[in-house]
Amino acid sequence: MTPAAPLITDTESARRMFADLVEAREEVAEALFLDPKWRLSARHRFLGNADSVALSVRALVGHGLSVDARYVVLGHNHPSGDPEPSARDFVFTRRLADALRLIDMPLADHIIVARGGTVSFRERGLL
């Protein structure tokens, strides 16, 4: 019997899905694509370099559409150890949230993980 896909209904369950990103020496982003019942249906990892990862709103939307996702949770690490969002993090998150809202696939959260802790855009009222 195949185990059930993980249920991602809150910030803590999403944080657990991104926990392994903390150890990466390069910046890495990962998108979790969820079905209508908030179960993980697919995930896609984007690799970067020491201080950034090249993410495209178009690529993320395309992946979400290809798996018929209902919700998206984005996570990425800060190898510096500081989980505070950068100006680029704020701009990209807003652009992604706006694009996903237009196709009825809301960005449920964007979580930054680092050795110094985690930051959830949802918990901070930024989504």
C-alpha cells in the first residue's frame, strides 16, 4: 500500500518539508504543489549559488499548472544563517502571489529557512 501524501495545512508542516534546505551551502528554493485537500501532489527544486537562486514566476506557474495544483507553498534557504527576507524576497513573493492569484492557485506561504531560524510570510501577515 502506498503511503498517503503529506498534508500541508499549516506553517509548521511546511517548515518540516523545507528543513533539509538549512544545510545547503548554496541558496536553494523549493515549491510544494498541493491538491485541493492540501496534500502534496508534487515538488520542484530550484538550485542557485551562494547568495541567490534564479526563480521565474513563469516557471513556477507552469509547474503548478502541469500538476493541476490548487495551492503553492514556496520555501528557500539563506546560507548566511539569517532568515530575514531580503528586498528581492519581498518583491519576488509579491509578484508570484499576484500571478498565482490570477489563476486561482494561491501562494499559501513563503518560508525562509536558515540556521538562525525560519520566517513565514503568512505568519508575518505579508500574504
